[in-house]
Amino acid sequence: MLRMEPQAMARAIEVEQETPEYRSPLRVLVRFFEKSRDLWKAKYQVLQERIRAFRTEVRDLRRSRDRWRAKAEALERQIQNLHAHTQQLVEQSPPAPSQRSHGALTQPSS
């Protein structure tokens, strides 16, 4: 007979009491637990695939957003440069003739 120390024996009894006693035959329990495990794994696989798909979508959307942002910023800089260039041209050009001088050229009718 196997001799156990009192602490080990107490632990073995405690584990034995914690283990639920099933009334179903082991072959039925094994099949049930395997099916449960397989369903859990399949569910987990589907969730992992969805997570990967979402991560890919988020990555693609971030790249697209960054490209559009860069394009918008470049166009904004181009608009500012054009405004500055236009303002510079306006400042350098001679003043436009006024409307009064145009009327002064006509002769008075007598």
C-alpha cells in the first residue's frame, strides 16, 4: 500500500471532494466536452478572423486618411502661395484709371 503523509492525504481528499461526480458514462461526457471545446475553438477562430479584418480595415483607412490629409495640406499651401503671389502682383501694378478721367475726355455739347 502507498503511504502518504498526512498533509498530502488531506489534499488528495480535498481534491476528491472538489471534483464533481458525473452520473453519465465517460464516453458520453468525453463526446460532450470535445464538442463543447470544438465549438469554443470555432467561435474563437471566427472572432480572431474578424479582429484581423478590422485591424486591416483600420490600417487601410488610416493610410487613406493620411494621404488625403497630405493632399489637402499641399493644396492649402498652394492656395496660400497663389494668394501671396496675386497680392504681390496687385501691389506692383500701376493704379487703374478712375471713371472721372474717362468722362473728362468727352467734349461738352453746345
